[in-house]
Amino acid sequence: MSPGQRSMEYLLGQATHALYKGFDAHVRAAGLSSIEWRVLARLQDGEALTVSQLAHEVPAKQPTVTKLVQRMSEQGWLAPQADAADQRRTLVQATTAGRRLVRPLVVRARAHEADMLRTLAAPEQAALKRLLAKLAGRTT
């Protein structure tokens, strides 16, 4: 089957695998699972998110993220707190220790992404990101 005949799901899966396989060793060396990495990477800028927002962003099921937040809080990487506007919701932020742990990985991830994208011209890179964001239902 030629690349043009392969399904989008197959091609996206292969691209995801190629992107992550070279980076996974760094995540594991830092003592993180892939979902812990995604959570800390998403929260590393200091923004607080609700557990449901975080589950959508990671992406993972909300009960999984709820348990993960509890475990990562016990490790000192996350700081959950009740939302002042709605006590039923929990806001989650990365702690200083969590941001310190993930900061070098974020730098490596950006370098790894840039290396992967070198096969594409700058306009192709921008178009790829724009199209992927559109497929994911987000705007950039």
C-alpha cells in the first residue's frame, strides 16, 4: 500500500510514534510516565486548570487524571486547591518542584520536535501544526 493509500489514522499514529520514540527515554530517565510528563508539561507555565480541563488537554479520562493529580501531589509535583469561584471544582497547578523537574524535558522536547520537523520547509511546518490543531478542534 502506498503512503497516499494509508489511512489518516495510520499515518498520524506512525508520526506520533516517531515523534515520541526518540523522546521517551528522557521522560523515563526523569522518573516520569508519559501521562505524568504530559500533565507537567501542560502545567509548567504556572496556569491553573481544573481537573476536567486537564483531562481534556492531556488527553485522558477524568477519573484517571483525578487519581494522577492525587499521586503527583503526594510526590510534591502538583498543588491542587478548591476553586474559589466554585468549591465543587479543583484547580491544579505545578509546584516549583514539578516545574523544576519538567523544565529540562520541555527544552529537550522542543529540540526533538525541531529535529523531527527539519525534513519540512518552514511553511510546511506551520501548515502541519495549523492542520493538526484544526483536526483536534482547536485554534492556534
